[in-house]
Amino acid sequence: MARVRSFTVFLALKHVRKRALQSVLTLLGVAVGVMVLITALSLTNGFIAELVSSTLQATPHITLSSFGGEPLPLDAAVLERIHAEPEVVAVAPFVQTQGLMVRRADANAGIGARSSFTQLLGIDPALAPQILPDLPALREGAQALEATDSVLLGATLARTLGVFAGDTVLVQNVSGARQSFRVADSFRVGNEFIDNLVSFTSVSALQAFVGRSGEISGYHVRVADPERASEVAVALGRELGLLAQSWQQLFGTLIEQLQLQKALIGVVVFLIVLVAAMGIANILILTVAEKTEDIAILRAMGASQRQVLSVFLLEGFLLGGGGTLLGALFGLGLSLYFKLQPFPLPGSLYFISQLPVQVQPFDVLWVCALSVATAVLAAFVPARRASGLEP
């Protein structure tokens, strides 16, 4: 049995070395396809993970509000009921409004006026850090927000306005009300949808601004497991008669688009591997054509059809497996490089500020398995033809 295996391996290696240039080019073709596919999947995984991570830094797991957007009375009984839900770890009231934020011009300093739209959230400085514990600037700036008319700006919003801590901005809401706020600090989560739009102030300051003393827009809720936020939201919304939106509902469309993009990238890049597999089939077809007499002699000397089939399948496996191994190493190396040296992205075009990477072992395994299987299948037709030759 060992001699049969040695015979099969010897012939397969001899055929591969015989066409060294073609073998190397085919192997590199498989390697490039696998490398690109692993890198592309790692980048897409990184985009999805970064979206979720940065979103949850400044977004509550569940938002409870009225169905028509009308203000709600601050009800202690509602707070207690929400707290009674086993999955809930924190709850806090909030007030929300949209408006135009303006940095006034300063003729003496030669600074012109700047403006930008903002989503202004009024939060409870004592409770908000429990809702968003992963936002250090909010935790550190909670005491500053207790001061009347202080505001915490997203980093990109602050840069757009050209303001720093201690500066004053003017906010005008949709009803025409205006009020000045002092900039306490800025925060960055890496998600431009948030950094460029969101600003925080205290509930009392925003209630006074919109003229709704004692009224709130709803409740922010944090749960133990973010993945179960949708289930908890349905239960709370049904029991309290409120509109319950989980973070998955708010950003679910974008996540689904990225997952679809991942699937499309996998299909498109796999075509590269398929083309390389056709190169393997081409090499083996030429080898069969050239070695017809040799194969007939081997058959006449007692080689079985199975042995001849094994020789050519092993050639396909060697070319496909070698290319796959090389491509996996290059793909993991390139992904690691982008992870250690993040590539900056323009925030005006993407929702994140740098190129994220997340390598998932399952992706690497199925890419490698699919590549090797494709190579072996491509070798099957010429191998079957060779094994069917009669002496």
C-alpha cells in the first residue's frame, strides 16, 4: 500500500515539476483569489463590527416614546415598571429636539459664522452614564452638564463649527426658539453619523429651551444583552403602550446592506478562484494529452484506473492546496497589517474614520475549503479521462 502511495505521489510531483512555469502561475492565481477573498471578508466584518460598536457607544439599546411624538409626563411608576423587567439594567428619561447650531462670528478675531444641524438630547447627568457606560466623555462630563445651558458636542460637529470647550454656541429649534449654550467638551465614537450630528445637554436645560417643563420625550433603556434588545423592546412597548425602538431597528437596514455586500463580495471574488481552477484543469488536460502513451504503458504494466485517477486528482490538490495555503497566509498577513496600521477614511464619505478589520476563523476555513474543493473538482474531468484510457 505504501508503494502504491509513493508511486502516485511520485508521478503527481513529476507532472507538476514538468510544467513548472504554468504550475507556478496557476498556484499564484489561486493564492491571489484566496488572499483577496479573505481580506475583503475581514474588511466587511470589520465594518459591521465597527458600526455596532461605535453605534452602541452613543446609542441606547432601547428608546421608548409616544407613537405620535407627543411629549410624555415623567412618571415614576413607568420608571419602576421598566426597571422591573429582568433584562433591564438601567433606564433614564430624555428630551429630544432638532435644531440649527451656530457659532457666531467674531470680527476682532477674524472668525466667520459657522452653522450645522444637530440632534440635541437632554439627558439626566446622573443616570445617562449608566445608559451609555462606554462613552467616557459623557461619564467625565456628566458633572459639567449639571450646570445650566452646558452642551457636549460630537467631535466632528465641534470641528465643523470651529468651537472648543468654553466657547458659546447658539441653537435655534424648529419652532424658532433660540438659546445660547456653553460648550463643556466634545466626544468621539468613530461613527460619523453620531460624531457629526449628536449633542448632549441636561434634561432641565432642554426642557426650559423647548418650553416643556416637567415633560419628556421618552425613556432610554439599557439591557444586559444588546442582541436581545428587540425582544425586550417588544415586551416593554406592548405592556406600556409606547413606541419601542431597539438599536437594531434604527441601524438594521445599514447592517443588512453590509451583510449583503459581504455576500456579493464573496461571490464576485470567488470568480478569481474559479478562473485559477480552470487553469488547473487546463494544465491537467494538456498533461493527459501528452502522457497518453505513458498512461497506456502504466495501465499495461498493471496500474489500475483508481491509481491513474489518484495521480491527476493529487496534482489538482497540490496546485489548489498550495495556492490556498499561500493565499491564506498572504490574506491573514494583509489583514493583520491593516489592523495594526489602520488606513484613515474620510468621514464625509464613510460612517467611520478608519478602515476596520476583523478576521473570523470560520470565514478563513470556508474560503480555504471552497478553494481546495474547486481545484479538486476542476481536476476531476481530466483525471477521469486519463483513468478511462485503455492500454
